[in-house]
Amino acid sequence: MSKETVTLNTEAIVQDVLNSIDREREREIIARRYGLFDRKETLEQIGELLGITRERVRQLEKSVMTKLRQSGTELPHINDVQNAVLAAITEAGEAARITVLAGALTAENTRTDQSRLAFLTELCPSVAVISEDDTYFQAAGNTSVHDTSTIKKEIGQLVEAIKKAGKPVETKEMSKLANMPSDRYATALASISKQLATLNGRWGLVKWPTVNPKNIRDKIYVILSENKKHMHFNEISEAIKASDFKRKDVTTQAIHNELIKDKRFVLIGRGIYALREWGYDKGTVADIISEVLREAGEPLHRDEIVKRVLKSRFVKETTILLNLQSKPQFKRVAKATYQLTD
């Protein structure tokens, strides 16, 4: 987002807005409920502090916010705040999370800055506010483009489109599937949803490890999937450290341990792993030779055995030949030709 947008002194603006509230107790309730100077507090916490019931706190909060909203741009600085917020929203794609807007409009983008900006957006008549809950992150849009209910409806369209796709999709495809007016708008909406996540330019459901890896095993899976071929566990470790994952400070030993334990990964060579879904099966080189001969149903020349084993194991040819010659389950039936022992 462009940093040409103005920087708001949210502390001073919020203080002036609070000063427009006549009663000190009501100012205290609003400041504490919205976390304007410290962490947000619950109705119970504020009620206990002020010696009133939680229901009374709720009533006072609702009453004060209704009056402030009715005052609209007559409140101190709110017209300037609204213009700045709408400009930042347009820059972000006609909708944006509060964290994104605070990053553009405040000097430090602290949690308190975000809380203050969220409070101020609720007082701007032309700003559509999306409150945070289990489905949405706190966000804002431009009412002249889409109101709150429309934004939520279109976010639902994105979620359903990705569910129907059944796999992570790139932004352009996601936008097309959900019939969005632009890729930028689709991205802005998707970032507001708590049901969606993105990684490496693709969007998917937050429960899918390919876009929202939550543990080491998931991160290994993403790295192998993106690489599209087998990797040594040291390579996997380095790739995780160089990735965009939120938590990537893991040891090589921890990665190796997870590779061994997870059935999604198959050891196909000395320290080299691949994904089972690529057609690999667990087992030793001797197990693979046995499977090759079993599937053939007839004796095979050692060169053909080597060729077929190398399709599923990244090992030296000498290792395969040594197994053929030394393991009791294989029997030579002609020159350099083997079959399974009966």
C-alpha cells in the first residue's frame, strides 16, 4: 500500500473525540471497551471497576456510540479521518483489514493504533465496518462501493468457490470462480475472511495445510509439494528456513524425525524423501525388487530390474545389484536373470 496517504495522530484524535462525551464514566467505558489507551476490557471487568452491572455497562456503551455515530463528521477530526480511511481503502482494493489500514495511516501500527483506528472507523458515516468475530477479521470498506452486508456476502462467495474447487487456487482463478469485479478486490475480501488463508500466491481454506501449515510436518509437505520432486532432509531444512512460514526456526534433526514418523513421506534414498502421493511406497530396496518381480510375473534381467527399481528409489545401481545377489528371496534362473524364490 502506498505511503503517500496521510499519517493520523490517532491518540490526539481519539482524545478529542472522547472529550466530546459529557460524562467521565461514559468516557471511561468507551476507552476501556475499545482499548484506546490499553488492552480492551470486558463488560464484567469494567462493571467491577465502576461498581455497576455488566448489563449497565453494555447499555451505556451502546447509548454513547449511538450518539457519536449520529454526530458523524461534526465530531472533531472525523471528516479528515474519513477521507484518509476511504483513500487507504481504495488503495487496498475497496476493502481492507484494520491492520492493513493502520499500517498505512499510523506511524507505528501498534495494537493500540489499530484499536484506535477501528474505533474511529465506526464513527465515519461513509465507512462500512466489519466487526471481528469467528468468521471475519476486523475490517472496513467504502459504503459507496459495497455496504457491510454486501461485503460479507461476497466473502461468502469466495469461500464457497474455493470449497468447490477443492484445492488451493491462485488469485486470478479465485476471482474468476467467485465472479469478482477485480483480482484486487478478491484479494482484499479474502484477507478479511478467517476461513481462508494464502501461501505462495495461492488461496485455500484455513484448515488446508498447503496454505496454512500449522506444524513441522505440514511445512515439510508444503516444501516437497512446491519443489515437485524428492529432496534430502538437509535441503528441506534449508527451504523451510528460507520460506515465508510464520514459524520456521526448526532444527534439522526435528525435521528428520518428522519425516520418519509421517506416513505422507517416503524414504527413497540415503536421507532423501518423496511424497507417498507421487506413487512411492514405504519399504527397503529388497521390498521394491520383490514388488517389481511380483508385478512382472516372470524372471527379469538385472538391467530391467535396476531400471524399474530406480523409478521409485533414489539409490545406487550397486545397491540394487547387491540386494539381488545377497537376499534369499531372489533366485538367479539364468545369466543375470532373476525371479522370486518360491
